[in-house]
Amino acid sequence: MTKFSPSEIRNDSLLEESTHQSAKSVVAASSQIPGFKSEKVIGLLTAEEINLALMVAAHKDDTDAIQKIAQVLDNPAQLNTADECGFTPLMIAARAGHTDTVELLATLLETPAAINAADIDGYTALMIAALNGYTDTVEVLAKRLGSREAINAINKDGRTALELAVDSGNVDTVHVLTEFLKAFWVKRQPSGMAESAPLEVITDTANLL
């Protein structure tokens, strides 16, 4: 059963069926424009319509639509435009466990800071995927984030992705996050300290087992 953060519950009002139909029409119309060049499409679609289309494409796991939309954007940061709850297309894809869409969006966003954007309650895409036990999605995001600091970001309740996975009993996700945290910790240690493991990783994992 999918688990929701407070912001996700508020965000669901944007994904009603009528909105789906409207946004799908935007995507379909855009994909038919010859050449699909920025100067042609931007004049026909508002920024709000493009953002809506991205949200729905992420929800539907439509990587082709996302790639088409990305072609009209001058700045990759526009792919990370959030709604009033701070929810982004990457978060929507992460909540559904759409690993291919998450990987595509993370690749297009490029920077760990963009990938680790948080909603108004401090939830990141990684936290949302961890909360729901989407281990493959978590692995993609953790690899893209590339550091313990990014993976260990906390929400407004002071919880990390690992702690949310522990709280939800998602054992496989806990193990994946633990291995990433260990690897990133060892990588930054001076020679001779590689066998040590960070205390918080051992403690959090032990609490689940």
C-alpha cells in the first residue's frame, strides 16, 4: 500500500482525472508540432501547461513525453518546477516507483541539489521512494546523489530516508541505503580506516533486524 507524506496528500488534488485529460492533450499536441523546437512550442504552451504536462507524464511513467517536453526548455531546472506543496515531477515518479522515469529526470536535472529538492514538509524524492519500499528507485537516486550528506538529508520531522525505510519495515530498501552510506563513508576516510562503519548506519539497521 502506498504511503503518503503530508505534502503528497495535498498534491493529489492536482492529479484528478480531468487534469489528466487536459495535460495529456497538451503532451499530445506538443509532440505533433514539426521539429518540436523551443521557439515554436513556447509560443503555444504556457509555462503552467508545460509544468502540468510534466507532472502527468511522471505520474504515468511516460518517459517519451518527458523527453519531448525537455526539448522545449531552455533550463533543465524547469523540469524541477514545484507545485504549491513543493512537489516536483521527480517526487511524483518516485512515489509510484517509476524507476525509468526517475532515472531520466535525475539525468536531466544533473545536479544532486536539484535531485534532492524537498517539498514543504522536507520530503525528498529519495525519502518518498524509501518510505514506500521502492528499492530500485532508491538505488538510482542514492547513486545520483553521490554523498552521505545528501542521502542523510532530514525532513521537518528530523527523519532521514533510511529512518523512514526502517519505520516502514522495508528491509531491502534499508540494506541498499546502508550499503550506500557505508560506501560513501569509507570513500572519504583516511587510509587505514576503511573497515570502520558509521555508527548511525549500524544502529538504524540493527533497530530493524
